[in-house]
Amino acid sequence: MCADGPGTADWYRNFGMFDAPESSPCYAEWSVGIANDPELIRRIEQWPHNKRQPLLMLAAARFLGARISPYPAFSEFLYDHWAEISRIVLARATQTNEAGRCATLLPSLAAIADVTGKPLALLEVGASAGLGLFPDRYAYEYQGAAGITRLLPGPEEPPPPMLRCTIEGPVPVPAALPEVVWRAGIDLNPLDIANPDDVAWLEALIWPEQEFRRERLRQAIAIAQQQPPLLVAGDLNEQLVHLAASAPADATLVVFHSAVMAYLTSAERERFRQAINALAVSRGCQWLSNEGHTVIQQADGSSVVPEMNPERLRGRFLLLHNGQPVAIAGPHGQSLQWL
Ligand SMILES: C[S@@+](CC[C@H](N)C(=O)[O-])C[C@H]1O[C@@H](n2cnc3c(N)ncnc32)[C@H](O)[C@@H]1O
């Protein structure tokens, strides 16, 4: 252990033993291999603390061409390419953009459009490349006890990704896709889907064996490339109010985010919540939050869902509408359990 938390080797070992195996046997083996190599751990510890996370360094290796292989071949790759890996790790961040999360947001988005009787103006904070801004342009397949419901956008060229989501409980699966008339995002570092390096980085962030997610990413990028969204570079707290002011007044403004709040301090999250409250009062803004444990645990140590067994939430996201829990979601949009 070191002063600022568990040691780097523990971090890689835990990632390899507990986080990775279900999604990526290859990352599981590689991470444990790294944890057992003191020289690699020493090199990783030359990087700033926020750059040492396993996913970032593994994605950097993949970006540079590391293929699925047994650990000894990967270890050789790491030693051969260390200078380049360092360069990528220091220049990049984990900015996975998962279009699949639209499947867990869609029922709430459609309900908002129904209730307000207006089309939607979407503003995503922490938007990465902005692929979450096209929920009306993707295809969906919701599978529950009552069977399968499919939702398709109008005839599209190129074909939309099919977002498959298993549902439980009274999920309000809509009969049609909501109309979106404006889309904009904020990110500290927006990724550019017209830039081949950024696209290659988005692909490298997907775990090696998850080819279906890479295919989904490519299809979502092709959709977004037809009508690239407005992406503003900057801190979400600095940009939100200004950008929200350019949303059309005759549409319902929905501010949403997925997998972003973990990057903010609790003071920054509080500032964001206050801005959302002010937008709710001034222009009827609706707020959807799709996040992991950082939003479940409040600054005072209490939980926004105190009645819920933490085991039920482990490894999953909580979907909140205007601060009220509505569903537990698979982290990549693969499941939705209505509360
Ligand atoms: C894990 S990615 C998730 C991207 C996207 N929301 C999704 O679900 O696919 C988190 C994104 O939040 C952005 N981010 C983190 N802190 C931010 C801040 N303070 N202001 C704006 N963007 C931020 C990061 O740059 C990154 O692109």
C-alpha cells in the first residue's frame, strides 16, 4: 500500500481478478501479469496517479496495435513499445463513448416528450464524441417477460446500430421514437468523429473481445457523421448555462449525463445540481442522470436510495429523473430494471 491508496500492483491485480474476467479474459490475464511484474509497476508509477489506471494503459497498448494474446507476448509488446505507450497514456484519457446507453435513456426521453407535448432539445454533459446525442436515430430491441419490442428510426442511410436491452418491471417502452430538434454536448476534451486518431482511440477503449460494441460504435459514428452535433470544449459547470440558453425555446430541454459524475468532486457535483435546479425553474429543464455509485453516495455519506440493497446496484448504474431514482441500468445500456 502507498499513502494515496492501494498500491498500483493491487490496482492491476484487482482489476484483473474482479473487474475484467466477465467482459475480457484477455484484460484479466494481462492485468494480473502486469501486477506480478515489478519492473512494469515501477514504470507505471512514473506516471501521475490519475494516469495509472489499468483501462487507460491497456487501451494505449491496444491503440498501438496490441492483439489478443497470452500474457508473455503482451509483456514483450509492452517492453518494445514503452515510450509510445507512455506518450499515449499522458496525452489521452478514458473517454469511452457508449451509444448503447441510449437504450436505457430512451424510455425516459420519450415519456418527457409525451408529457410536455414538445420535441426535445438534448444537452449532454461529458459527451465525449457526442454519440449519446442521437437516441432518435438508433434502432432498439427491448426484450422482457412480455416479449420483444422493436423500435426503428425512419429509413436511414447508413444502417443504425441495433441497441439490445433486456427489461424487467414496468419499463415504459415507447411506441415511437421521440422527435429531437436540437443536440449539443459539453466535454473537457470533445473527441472528433472526423479525426481518424480520435476514432481509433474510441475503438481502443472497447475491451478486446467485445467486437459487437466496436461494430455498434462504428455504426453510431456513421450516423453522427451525417449531422455532427455541436460539441463545446470546457468544464460542464462553466459551459452549461450558456449552452442551454441556445436551445430552442419551443422544445423541452433535457440535460443528461452517463458515466461522468465520477470525474467531479462532490463540490462540483453540488454546483452542477444547483445549475440544473435553476434551469428547471427558468425554462422547465428536465434532468436525466445515468451514473454509478458516485451519485448514489451523497457528500454526507447517505445514499439517494437508502432502501436499496447495495448488492443490487453493484456494477450497475442508477437512472434518476429530476433527482428521483427510476431504474437500475446495465452500464453499457444492456439492461433496464424499472423501480
Ligand atoms: C466515461 S466518458 C462517458 C462519455 C459519455 N457520457 C458516454 O456515456 O458514452 C466521461 C466523459 O466525461 C468527460 N468529463 C469529465 N469531467 C468533465 C467535466 N468536468 N466537464 C466536462 N466533461 C467532463 C470526459 O472528458 C469524458 O469524455
